[in-house]
Amino acid sequence: MVAKFLLFFLLYCTTALAQGPAAAPAPAGPTNVTKILEKAGQFTVFIRLLKATQEDVTLNSQLNNTNNGITMFAPSDSAFQSLKTGTLNSINDQEKAELVQFHVIPTYLSSSQFQTVSNPVTTQAGSGDRFQLNVTTTGNAVNISTGLTNTSVSGTVYTDGQLAIYQVDKVLLPIDIFTPKPPPPAPAPEIPKKKKAKSAESPIVPKDISGAFQTVSNPVNRAGSGGRVALNITTYPNSVNITTGLTNTSISGTVYTDNQLAIYRVDKVLLPMDIFTPKPPAPAPGPAPEKKPKKEAPVADTPVVSTTVNTSGAVSCAHYHVVLLAVVIFAAIFSL
Ligand SMILES: *[C@@H]1O[C@H](CO)[C@@H](O)[C@H](O)[C@H]1NC(C)=O
Ligand SMILES: *[C@@H]1O[C@H](CO)[C@@H](O)[C@H](O)[C@H]1NC(C)=O
Ligand SMILES: *[C@@H]1O[C@H](CO)[C@@H](O)[C@H](O)[C@H]1NC(C)=O
Ligand SMILES: *[C@@H]1O[C@H](CO)[C@@H](O)[C@H](O)[C@H]1NC(C)=O
Ligand SMILES: *[C@@H]1O[C@H](CO)[C@@H](O)[C@H](O)[C@H]1NC(C)=O
Ligand SMILES: *[C@@H]1O[C@H](CO)[C@@H](O)[C@H](O)[C@H]1NC(C)=O
Ligand SMILES: *[C@@H]1O[C@H](CO)[C@@H](O)[C@H](O)[C@H]1NC(C)=O
Ligand SMILES: *[C@@H]1O[C@H](CO)[C@@H](O)[C@H](O)[C@H]1NC(C)=O
Ligand SMILES: *[C@@H]1O[C@H](CO)[C@@H](O)[C@H](O)[C@H]1NC(C)=O
């Protein structure tokens, strides 16, 4: 058998050499990896991945154009079924391609050659710590280990001296794709968008927020832009002060911030001149329906005060605390 193959190989090489480097027609037409897998059955998911990532085209052309050959560990359909649900959906296209490539060694390895292979084996996905694939043999068993998956070869699907396809009953998971990567430098606080305002009240982190407002141009707010609803924010070395003409205060803490929404705590209600000047020394505004800023503002348990504002005033007062298209919210604890 081996002798026959060797003879064939020698013959093939001689004819190839005789014909020159240009023309070397593959003996039986180009090999088609997905066709072979289709014929074998029970590899429909892997075939789908090969096609979706266009790795099938790459492999077929590698087989046609190089003499190194290819070894493939093809996970059976039941291998994919035993993955945690959603595993494939949780990875992006690039990672899908890498996952397929991780199952391919760009060298032909007969099952006996597994005995002398040096670990870790380099796959089409590349080498390195996070793409480790070790192949070891014990007796007749060929074991594979990736650091995340331990399995062994359960059968030979196809082998022709150029292409070897072995069946595995587990998907080989590379560490690189399926182990959480080191956290990014600036992690956003993981506060769900829903009803978190209450609990966020308590631990107010006294972090440096001065940078956030340094370049703001005054007056800044969205209740309107007239002088009578102006809101000015000024940054000092140790504080961020806000003035409306009626209220002077400074930010006393950061309640929440991500790249979309920032909520800062202020300990005074920001009174716009527009609503509160025409009248004599105004008391604090009533709690008002407060429909607009839903749950963001911890407007709880406000003592009821006689009210000099009508509803539309209250709504615009609520707007007044929301600056720059809902990016920044000043949430006051009503203290009067
Ligand atoms: C390989 O076979 C598949 C069907 O199994 C077919 O869709 C595809 O076109 C073939 N590729 C080539 C290059 O012949
Ligand atoms: C296979 O390779 C030969 C020569 O290298 C080329 O002429 C032929 O088009 C290739 N076939 C495929 C399907 O890539
Ligand atoms: C190889 O795999 C078989 C079955 O998967 C297992 O019984 C055996 O312990 C493994 N051998 C090594 C050295 O891991
Ligand atoms: C693979 O083998 C190498 C060399 O023996 C070893 O350093 C490494 O820890 C092994 N990795 C896995 C995932 O088994
Ligand atoms: C794989 O096998 C090695 C040694 O046999 C063991 O230390 C490791 O925990 C196993 N990993 C998994 C994911 O089963
Ligand atoms: C806000 O700043 C603008 C521009 O610097 C200034 O004209 C205005 O008087 C300030 N208003 C208040 C209430 O401080
Ligand atoms: C706010 O501060 C400014 C300057 O710091 C001061 O002129 C003004 O009287 C203060 N207003 C109130 C209502 O405290
Ligand atoms: C900023 O506000 C703080 C506290 O409200 C106050 O002590 C400080 O004097 C203010 N700074 C300026 C320059 O108005
Ligand atoms: C409420 O106030 C707005 C302006 O702030 C005014 O246009 C409106 O007429 C007032 N409504 C009532 C019922 O007083």
C-alpha cells in the first residue's frame, strides 16, 4: 500500500518535472472539500460554515495549487449540537472564519504521522498561545487538546495522500475566541438602562469629572437658549460650578455615565430665571408630575411645597435639567 503510494508519488513527480513547472494537471481533477464532506454525510453544519466563510474556496485552491496537502478535523453535526446553545451566534464572521481555519492543518498528515507531530501544531488560524492545538497518540487513539476542548479522532472520512479528513465529535474551540479577553482599558459601568436610578443614588463616586465640562460653551442647555433660561457651567480645579442666575451650586457626584448618558448629582434644584423671577422670592418648585425624565432623576419623597408653577412650567423645568440632547442630566435631591 505504502509502496504503491510511493510509486505513484514518484511517477507523479517525474511527470510533473518533465512537464515543467507550469503545467501540472491534478491527476483526478481538482479536489472539492465540501463535495467530499457532503458525500460522507453528517457534516452539514461544518459544510455550511465552510461555505459561509468561503474557506471551501481557499482550501480547494490550496489543494490545487500547493503540494503540502491539508489535514482537516471535521466536526460532525452532533459535535455542533452538543455546543452550548448560541455559541455560533455569539461569534462574528471573522471569528467564524478563524474557527473553521482552526480545524485545518496546512499539511497532509496520515494517521501514523500523528505520532511524530510536534506540538502545538500550527493550524490555518495561525500559531501562538491562543491558538494551541495539540495532537497526541496513545495506542490507537489520536487525542486532540486545545486548552478548552479535549477529544479524540473518531474516524477517517477521507484520505488520498493530499487531503486527509478526520472526524471529531466535538468542535475544537480555540482559546482565542472562546476565552474572555483581557478587559478593555476603560470599561463602562455595567448599569442596566432600566430602573437603576434608586440604587445608583447611594454610592456616589467622587471621581474627577472636571474634564467633562472644560470645553463646554456657555450658556448650555436645551430648555431653550434665551438669556432667561441660561445655564452656565464653569470648571474650577476642584469643582464644576453651575449657575443659572438664581441658583449657584456645584456638581456633588457622578451618578452614572457611559458614552451616551451622563447623570450628575446636584444638591440644589436649578431654577431658571424665566420661571422664577417674575414672581416674588420664589419657594422651591413643586414636585410636579415629572413625566418627562422618567426614572433618571431621583425625585423621590419631595416635600410638597406651595406651587407657583403651572404644568407647562414644570415640564420646561424638567427639560432644563437635561442638557445637550439628553446627554447630561442634573439630578437634584429636592432639599426644600
Ligand atoms: C464543490 O462542490 C459543491 C457541492 O458539493 C458545489 O456547490 C461547488 O460548486 C463545488 N466547487 C467547485 C469549485 O467545483
Ligand atoms: C488548478 O490549478 C491549475 C494549474 O495550477 C489551474 O489551471 C486550474 O484552473 C486550477 N483549478 C481550480 C479549480 O482552481
Ligand atoms: C485520549 O482520549 C481517550 C478518549 O477520548 C481517553 O480515554 C484517553 O484518556 C485520552 N488520552 C490522553 C493521554 O489524554
Ligand atoms: C500543548 O503542548 C505544548 C508542548 O508540549 C504545551 O506547552 C502546551 O501547554 C500544550 N497545550 C495544550 C492546550 O495542551
Ligand atoms: C483536558 O485534559 C487535560 C489532561 O488530560 C485536563 O487537565 C483538562 O482539564 C481537560 N480539559 C477539559 C476542558 O476537559
Ligand atoms: C452665562 O455665560 C454667558 C456667556 O459667558 C454670560 O453672558 C451670562 O451672563 C452667564 N449667565 C449666568 C446666569 O451666569
Ligand atoms: C452666584 O454667584 C455669583 C458670583 O459668584 C454671585 O454674584 C451671585 O450673587 C450668586 N447668586 C446666588 C443666587 O447665590
Ligand atoms: C463653586 O462652588 C463651590 C460650592 O458650591 C463654592 O464653594 C465655590 O466658591 C464656587 N466657585 C466659584 C469660583 O464660584
Ligand atoms: C402656564 O405657563 C405658560 C408659560 O410658562 C403660559 O403660556 C400658560 O398660559 C400658563 N398656563 C396656565 C394655565 O396658567
